[in-house]
Amino acid sequence: MCLGVPGRVVEKYEEQGVLMGKIDFGGIRKPVCLEHVREVEVGDYVLVHVGFALSRMNEEEANRTLELLAELGQLGEIEEPSS
Amino acid sequence: MKYLDEFRDAKATRALLDKIRETVTQLWTLMEVCGGQTHSIIRHGIDQLLPPEVELVHGPGCPVCVTSLELIDRAHRIASRPEVIFCSFGDMLRVPGSLGDLLQLKSQGSDVRVVYSPLDAVKLAEQHPEREVVFFAIGFETTAPANAMSVHLAHRRGLKNYSVLVSHVLVPPVMVALLESEDNRVQGFLGPGHVCTVMGFQDYEPIVEKYHVPIVVTGFEPVDLLNGILMSIQQLERGEAKLENGYGRVVCREGNVRGRQLIEDIFEVCDRKWRGLGMIPQSGYKLRPELADFDAALRFDVADIETQESTICISGEILKGLKKPYDCPAFGKECTPDSPLGATMVSSEGACAAYYSSGRHLQLNATN
């Protein structure tokens, strides 16, 4: 139920006074409410739950976690996907 | 997909498992709080890959599972009214109440609709001014900003035909209830990553301090889960109890400030009855009194509801981490996802349903 999926903001627009975005989930695009993350910009990744973006994904933190993991077991080979 | 694939990496999971094996020197019992985590753990077989010293018990974090039978029956009564369009997340449709489930009601001609977002329910109310649109607002804190926004917009747009049946539950009070219970065996928690995305994690700091129990905010992918388990075990082995954030790419300490403000504008904390666990004080949200016009439970007066839970079902003990699904004589026999007897079998995120859908009832039969 608390499922959250990361997606990339491809467009921002207003609809009836509500800030919305078109979000790309690996090829599938859906309208998502951006009212709770108004500061996001096109190209940012957001975490989406029941049609609402709840958080802007923090790339620095993601890389930090991956670096820690790499230190764990010489995981230099973990490749970051390009999109 | 960025932010997903790298956290499903097989090499990283193997390295984490090795590190957990190296670290652990004695038995530890951890609880993953969120139903989404339970689902992911069972689906990926993570509990079976861990060394035998590390036991995962599955927490009460599935809102579909813990929604009380009374509320499900109330939803059923409201949805059966001819003027009502009853909207719900798909997960709730198959949960059986005393009178059957919402899907059956739909097949009998009632207007029951699945919505992806609470905003879709508001749209329906605008499109059908002659009908009453009721939204079943269930969920943990994760879903509260979305559900609150639907009420906020209905209020702002002056919609008189929109109301919500609120069944919101909160994580910190149920964690405290588990820790306070005499038979508690949980020694560390994988904190619910998406609940904390909204609420942040300051509410968990007093719990860590008072009960001296590690809490590691944890995500949902295999690497996230194993990383959360490793961080918890490292604390336990060192005799520490700290709050750590293992899901920094999504969660920050203060959470989503705008979302939290909207929740406060629309809801207030109330006592809530949990299916399988009973009444827990201050463990839910209800609408603020000034928004009572949007409360479907007040708008639609349904007769007194009396419910009877199964006497065989042990979901209460499973939700507390005291028993596992295969400890129940009905698991996979009288009780299946098609005809569930209790909380933990009603949704795919419940521990029993997760075990069942991964075929663990078959393993059980094979060993008997």
C-alpha cells in the first residue's frame, strides 16, 4: 500500500489551480500532483505514491549509499543506469 | 530505471549478505514495520538468505490488513446506496467484510470504482453533481497528504457531494504498543521508508531513546532491505540503539514539510481500532471537526454494525511478531487469499498472503 515509485519529471503544468507534472516511469508517462514538491524541476526524479510526488530523489545520497556498498565488497562493477 | 536497478544489484546483495554473516555473533530479532517491505522480503526470499541468527518478523504496516471489520462493513453499507459512487484504492476491493466484499457489491450493480489517485475521486464528484461520491481514505502517513489534498480541493471548490470514509493509521503509536507489550521480542526495527518520506523521522527518536531499540529507516529494494538489516545488526552487536537513515536518497529528517502541514490542516489524531490488534490510543487520523461536512461516516447514517472475527485466526500474534503464518492451522487450508479469515491474509502485503503467494504453504505441506 505504501508503494512508492521513482520517476522523472518531463513537464510541469497547472490544472485547476493545482501544480501537476507529467512523470516518466521508464517509458510510461502519467500525470502526478506536484503540490507537495513544488520546487522540483523538469529532469528531476521524484518518488510517487498514489498519484502524488512525495519527495525529490537525492542523487548525492544515492551515490553515497552506492559508494559505501562498493567499499563493502569491491563492488566497482555496480553500474548506474543512464535513465 | 535509475534509483531502482542499482538497488536490485545481485553483487551488492551478495556482498551485504556476506557482511551480515561476518557481523552477526548471536540471535537477533528484527521487525520490518511496513507491509511493502514484508512483500519485498518474501518475494525476494531475503528472510531465507539471511544467516539463521537473524530472524525477521513481519509488522503491522499494511493499512488494508488492519482496517477494522466495522469500517469495512460501514463502507459496504454506504457503497450499496443507489445515490453513491464509492471510490477506493484497488487493494480494498477484495477485503471481505461480514456482508461480502466491495467487488461483489459492484457485480450486484452498485457503483463501486477503483481510483489510482484521490484526485480522481474529486474529479468524479465534479463530473457527477447529482451523485454522492465517497472515497475510502485508508492508509498510513504515506497516503495522508494525498487523501488530505482531496478534502482540501473539495472544500476549496465548494463540492457538496464529496465525502471521505477515513481509516488512517499511524506507525509510531503501534510501534510503542508492540514495545510495551509484555511478550515483545522485537530487538530492532527496519523503519518504514515511505512513511518517513512524509513525516521525517524525528517522531522515532524518542522511541529509540526510551526503549533502547535501534531503528533504521529502510527502503524497499533488496539492497535497501539488506543494508537496513546490516545497519541494525551492527548497532545491536555493538550494544547501541540509534536512529539511522538507510534511505537517504528519499528520506530526510524533517520529511515533507508541505505534506505534513496539509495533513495537520485536514486531520487530527484520534484513537483507532486495528484489525488483529484492537484499540490503540492516538493511533489514527480523523477529519478535523470543522471539516465534518466531508465525513462520510456522519453523512450516511448506517445501522449499528456488529461484527464477528474468526476464532481460529492468529493474525494478532503474527502482527506482533510472535508467530509466523505457518504456525496457524488454517494457513493455506481454510484461509487463503480468496477466502481470508483475518487481517494478515486480506492483502498481498499481509504476512500470510505474502507467504501464500510465494508458495510457502506448499513447502509446508511438503515437510508435513
